[in-house]
Amino acid sequence: MSVPFAGPFALGTLSAPDGMLFPALVTPDGRALDLRAALGERELTTRTLLESWAEATPRLHALARDDKAAWQPLGDLRAHAPVEPRQVFQSGANYRQHVIDLEVAHRAPDDPRTVEEAREEIAALMDRRAAEDLPYVFIGLPSAITGPYDDVYLPEWAEKPDWELELAVVIGKPGYRVSTDEALEYVAGYTIANDLTDRATVFRRDMPAIGTDWLRSKNAPGFTPLGPWIVPAESIADPGDLRVTLKLNGETMQDESTKDMLFGVARLVSYISRTSRLLPGDLVLTGSPAGNGIHWGRLLHDGDVMEGSITGLGVQRTRCVAKETGS
């Protein structure tokens, strides 16, 4: 189990073999502490801890320094998705180079533009979006979330399953109509998400005027590996300057900085809060950088292993398993 992350501690959801899940304090040297016992709250979960994040943070700092606490070796435990969110907000088309690559790849066969002309037009469109403060956000399902080391089952109907490694924001307090200037105050921490997408079902061929079908293309069970850890926001100096890297069977496919985002964390959180009330434990997926399978002409297959890392947040590893019809 990969541990290294920024700061003195992170949060996780762990279990012993055949045991119940529990919220855990994790340290970079590979120790874990059951927070139910440490904080004297039997029914505690990572999400309920986030509901009192401001009050809990000083206690977590003290526990991380307590060598007499009931620490366990992290290697003896299993990591699960670090939080069960009530809401998952997903930002699409938020990385400049990624959008250009996708638009070029999805051009109609009779598109008269050259590749260079198409790239220029798309870049100009993105500049207008950024200037008008119009992120593109849609809703994901919590049921698509799985653990950071779990197998990912590829449904038999998914003809073009693809990877999308993303920085995920974890909300730490309720917020509605939050300004950009105060948005980061609502962020408890950050984690890693891989927002798998079946490219063949993104667009509705029977109803082109309606456009994208995110339910079908992104929300199969286990299509969102999450974690391994929630690293507190105070441990991440600048979420707009992190390296997002995905390796497929050891070969680097995505390797981009969050500097390429059109809309940073604060602008996304503020934009979402203009419509929806943010709740503790909610996730904001900030979009995927360039280097997806559709760009490389190489999509996911049975047996593929994805390794995703983001600066300061650790590493997740998931293996793809083809799911047979009816299974």
C-alpha cells in the first residue's frame, strides 16, 4: 500500500481483514489510528468527521504526534474509498490541451477544417468560456465510487472505456452562494479520482440535440476509483500547481500540471455553490488533463493496470477486469 503524501497526516477509510470499515488517521511513515476509539465516537465516519472539520483538525494534529496512541501498521489494513459523498460534482472540458485533443478526435468525417484550424477555433472558444466564468459541471453518482486499489470491472457494453485521472476536492462545511474569494475556506482537503468514461456512449446518437449522456458513459459501478487518502488542504500549498500522472501498465499516458485548468478550484467551488448547496464530504472533480486513451488510440482492456498519482496525495493502483454478459 503506497503511503507518501504531503503533511503530517491524512484521512482514510480502512478495514482489517474481514473487519468493519473505520475512519483512520494515517501518517506518512505507514501507521494508522482508528479514530472511533481515539476520539471516543463509536459511530464516527470520515464524512461525519468532515461535518465538524474545523473543530476536529486541532485534535487530529495532536493525535498525529501521540506516539502512545493505539497505532496499527498500515500494511495490515485494507484501504477503501476515503469518503462516501452525498453529492459528486464533475467538471468537464476543464483542461485546455485535453479539450483540444478530444474535439479534434471527435471531429466529423466531413469537417472541412484542418487539424490546425480546429485547434485554433477550440482554443478561442475556451478563452471565451474562461472570460465569461462558465465552467461546465455535471452530476456523478456516489454508487460509481470504488476503492483506490480495487479491481475496476469493465461492463460488456462499454465499447471504448477510457481513463481520466483528476484532482478531487473534498468539501469541509456547508456552503451556498460562496464567492470565489472565500471558496477555498470550504475545502477540507484533496484526493485522487479516476473518472472512467466509455467514449462510445458519451454522445446520444439517437438524440444529437440533447448531447451528452453522462449517466451511461460514466456511472457504471466502480467507474470512479477514489483515494487512497484525503490530504488536508493546509498541507497542499497550491492546488493549481500539482502534477497529475497516470501510468498504464507502467507507461506514462497522462502527465500534466493543474496549471492547465481553465477554472481553478476556487472558481469551480464558487460556481457550483451558486446553484447547489455544498455539503461536508461532497466531491468536486476538477477535470482531466490531456493524455486519455482516445488521444493515444489505446483504450482499456482486461488485465490493464492503472497507476494514478497527484503531487502530495499518494498513489492509487487499479486493475481492469472484463465483465461478462449477465455477470
